[in-house]
Amino acid sequence: MSTGRGSFTNRLGFIAAAAGSAVGLGNIWRFPYEVGNNGGAAFVVIYLCCAFLLCFPIMVSEIAIGRRTTLNPYGAFTTLSSKRWGIIGVVGVLCGFMILSFYNVVAGWAFGYFLHMVAGDFDVAKDFVGYTTDFWDNLFFSMTFMVATALIVSGGVQKGIEKWSKILMPALVAILVFLIIYALTLNNAWSGIEFYLIPKFDQISARTVYTALSQAFFSLSLGMGALITYGSYVSKNENIVSSAAIVTLSDTTVAFLAGMMIFPLVFFQGLQPSAGPGLVFVTLPGVFETMGPVMGPLIGGAFFLLLCFAALTSTVSLLEVPVAYAVDERKWPRKKAVWVLATIIFIIGLPSMFSTGAVDFFTNFIRYGGSTHDFLSVVSDVFSDALLPLGGFMISIFTAYRWKTLNLSEELAMGYPGYKGSFIEMFINVMISFVCPLIIGSVFIITVLQKFIGITIF
Ligand code: TRP
């Protein structure tokens, strides 16, 4: 292992950090509203197929590429091949920048909601727009969140990322379980569960499929080299395949459980699950309000604290990608890299902060695919929904046809003696060489046609 750049103490350290990266706003904020918008259980089924069949082999490849090279994504691709392939790494680092810029804004809302909930001055009548257009509030909340992220990342791999993941993840699970138990005792909880778990397959369209795939990439932190970066801190005697399986399982379990908490809450008040991004920030606060002056702040506060904890270990992994790049390639000291990059990313995020009504120019930023989009949605559409699957496609092509599955197998066999010749080896190789490129590539093209150009496929 290279020494100067840091490493995880052991397998648990890596799993906590990688699961921390995966479990985030994507699970608790985005997944439930995508389910609500895309017809419920049928979406859940497609999502699970994407995660376990298509994304898992890519996760394994990312971690293997990182561990083989002990470098950031750009350094990793160039070391294993040539400068030309380094472009995948450069785009990945850029995605880290841009995704964090808007992610931190949403995390800031969660933090603000949490503070207002526990202070007891949360006002539902003020609603989402009321909160997100309050300039100074938002500036303060998202700046605080970015500072917390930077403090953790500047602590380094073991004393920052790993240590905090091991504290925040168990806390998150405890709050989640508490909230699910409470939600299931509410009236009408069962109709929420029914909507969530009984599939109606006639509701599947091209949109369901590409939304599920983008969501799986985003939720598993794939396609931009976050797991190449974390993989570069993993020691040679650890089993990558089983660690990746645990991370995939933890992430999908938390997303699944978030649905078990949110849909009963929504149906308890007879509300609609299809509110879109406002599901968590508009619909749920309305539900908390009806719980009275004691239970409301308690349940609402617990919910938004959960959201903050989930977001924090994710913002940490997003910041770590450009930081690792600056440390490896530019030889910057970690602390300098952290504070310079966090500041730049925060500034890039300002237009996203203004795009929910504060500044009209950013709120009605651009038209494509038949509707007007605000700045935050544009950044998310481009850098997350389109570029992450494209990155996943490139990573599978790279692994199969440039680095070659032979080398992948060799790397994976370290820490997993029985790997060569096993069924799982065959599965990973077939998926990464044929199935992933084909399906992810096609879905990427469909996403671009339908989402950006407005051509409906099916
Ligand atoms: N997976 C996180 C979530 O679901 C977001 C995230 C963190 C991410 N790091 C990433 C997404 C890297 C893509 C790539 O909230």
C-alpha cells in the first residue's frame, strides 16, 4: 500500500465508509419520490434488478481498479492504460464537483428543517418555497454543511472518513428503525405498504426503466470513480466481491426501509405519494404537523436528523474524489486540497441554491425535453442522470476490453482465494463484458433522446 495517502484500518472500515457514501439523500429523499412518481412497486422491482444485476459488477470493477492502482480515478485509468482513457477519470472528478454542488444545497435544506423542527418554530404554512427562498437561512445552512463535510475529509481516511462513518451509520439505522415502527402503527399505514409493495406492471414505460437505472447509479455512488477512490484505500488481503455485495445490500435495504417509513406516513393523512422532490420537504412536514406539539417535533426532528446523517457521509465521499485527485496528481497537501475545493464547490452551488424561486433567472433556467428546468435540476439531469450511467458504461468497456477481465479476476482473487473458476467470477465477467455495456449503453441513449431531446421511445 502506498503510505502517504492513507488507508482504511480493515474491512469493516471500508464497508462503513462505502455504505456511508451509498446511503444518502438518494435513498431517503429521492428513492421514495421516484417510486411515488413511477407507479410504486413495479419501479421497485426494476430498481432492484438494476442494482444487483447491472450495478454490482460495476461496483466490483471500480473497487478493483482503485485497489490495483492505489490512485484517484484519473491516475487509475492513465496508469492502467493511456492518457486517453484518463478522460473517464477527469469526467468523474468533474461529476464529483457538480453533484456535490447541488447535493450540498439539498442537504442544507434538510439541516435547516431539522433545526426548525427541534426549535419548535417550524411553520408548515411557510411551505417549501418559503424555506428555500430565504437567502440568509440557506446560505448559512448549506455553508455549515459544507464546513462539516470539509472537517471530516480533512481528518483523512482513517481519522476522518472511516471514524465518522462508523458513528453516523449505526445512528442512522437506529433512527430509521424507530421511525418505521412508529409509522406502521398509524392509521392507513397498510394502504401505503400496498402501494409500495404490490406491483402493477402495466405502468412500466421507458421512463420507468431509465429512471430506475439512473437512480441505482446515483444511490450506489457509481459511475464517477467514488468507489475507485475508496477502493484505493483498501488493503490487498480483503475480499472485494463480498464487501461490494454487503455495500449493495445495505444501500438497497436502507432505500427499501425508507419507503416502509415514508409511504405509511403519507397515506396516514390520505396524501398523494406523487409530489416529486417535494415529497420529503412538503408532504411529510404536513404530516408531522398533524401529530401535535410533542410528537410532531419529535418525529419530524428525528426524520430530518436521519436525512442529515445520511447526507453527510455522502457529501464526504463526493468531496474525497476531487481531493484525492489534487493530492495524487497535483501533490497538494490534503488540508489545502479540502478547503480550496470545498470553497470552489460551494460557490458553484450558489446558482442551485437560488433556483427554487429566489432568482427567476436560475429558477426558469432552460427549456428542453418539453418543459422548463431550474438550474439545480439541470445540473442533476446532466451530471447525475446522464453522466453516471455513461461513466458506468465506459468503466465496463474499459474493464472488459482494455484492462481485461483476466486482470480483474487476478485482482479480485487477492483476498478471495476461491474466486478463480467460481460461478461468481463467470457472472461478473459475463455481465461486465456483454450485458452491462449493452443494457446501460442503450438505456443511456434512451435517456438522452427522451429526457433532453423529447423523443418518446415507449
Ligand atoms: N449515493 C449517494 C446518495 O444516494 C450520493 C453520492 C455520494 C454519490 N457519492 C456519490 C452519487 C458518488 C454518485 C457518485 O445520496
